[in-house]
Amino acid sequence: MIFENILPLLLVGSLTGLLAGFFGVGGGIILGPFLLFFFQSHGMNVDIAVRVAFGTSLFCAVFNSIFSVYRHGRQGNVVWKVVPYIAGGSIFGAFAGSSLAAYLPGIVLKYILAGVLLLLAFQVFAGVGGGSKSQSLKMSLKITLPIGFVSGFFAAMAGIGGGVFFVPVIILFLNVPVKKTAGTSSAIIIFTALAGVSGYILHGLPAENLPHGSLGYVYVLAAIPILAGSLVFSQFGAYLNSILPLKYLRAFFSLFLLAIFIKLVLF
């Protein structure tokens, strides 16, 4: 399945890395649906395909976020003191979400992903995080830990790193300067995705009918070419984030997400 499809996996990895670096997401919002379509087109049962797609997506999100944080960090665009306030809750939420996903029907997980896509499309189109005013940080564990838990829970269930939730949270609740939201969100995603992928691996170990080269619900052989493309383009995405206004990509990206949403729901 993999060797004859290296080129499309490289291409989608490149796109995933570009968006991960630019928007401060883990890339799963693109990678999850692609892998789901990819695995189903190769005859994989929908219940297995969804879990393997989500587990593999989170596995890649860990590395995509590391690549992204490296570039943003060099530019001073990561507010590290914010990270524990969200990641402290999201770690537990992500593990709980991935554990529950191992037992839910594949069609339910598919619609959860569709809902998250619709949320992100609205968020991007509406321009959440479009300002540029820097304000003082306001951090409260009473607010951020529960938000982190809920965000991590639904992110893992949808097979994404959670940037769709983290970016508005760190802007609205922690008042992080907008130029630093992508890097800060990517840093949080590292910990969230690690916790989520741990659940998919652990609960997938006893599963049957998994493709050769899998570790639980993580298809490692498919992840390798994806990460090869992501490695280069996440750096480029982070660079573009530092020089381009977000408004130029908002309309295109939101329409792209709506198209994937329609595909998931109707086909």
C-alpha cells in the first residue's frame, strides 16, 4: 500500500507541514481526512481506517509541531510560560479522548472530525486571532486547566493536535500577542499529541487486521514519507507566518476545509 503511494504521501506531508508551521496547528486537520480517504480507498474497514488515520495523524503532529516550534523559537515567537497552563490539562484530556476513540464506532469519529473541520473553517473565515495588539498575560489555572482538558479530549478524538482550539484560547484567555500564537500553540500541541498518540498505540496493540508496519493504531510506514515532506515545509510555513498577513490565506483555507467537511458528511 505504501511504496506505490510514496509521492502522494510526500505531497500531503508537505502541505501538512506548511499549514502546521503557518497556522500553529498540528497538521492533523488536513492529514486526518486525507489518511481516512486513503486507507478506505485501499479497502480498509471504516472502523479500523478511522482509528489508524487518527493515530497516525497525531503521531505526525508530534514531529510537525517540533519542527514548527524550532523555527518559531528561533524567531522568539514562542511564549513558553503559557504552555504549562494549557498543556497541563490537555495531556490528560488527549489520553482520555484517544482511549474513548478506541471503542467508538468509526462513523461517530468521522462525524466528530467533520464537526471540528466546520469549527475551524468558521474560525479561519471569521479571523479569530486576526488582531495584533499585545496585552499583558492573564493566566488562571482554574480556567486554563479545564479548557486544556476539554480541548485535548476532543482534539484526540478527532485525530488532530488541537491547534483549532488552542489558538483562540491563548488569544482570548491568555492574551498572547497574535504573532506568537502559532509558535505557542505548536509547543502545546507537542505534549497534547504525545498523550493522544500514546492512547492510540496502547489501545491498538491488541487490535487485529492492522496493516504491516503499524504500532497499535499508528501506521508508522505511512508516517515516514509524510514526515519527510513535513520536515522541510513546516519550516517554510513558520517563515511565511513571520512575513505574511494571515488574511491572504484565510479565504482559501476556510473554503478548503468546507470542501473536506462536505466530503466527510455526504460521501
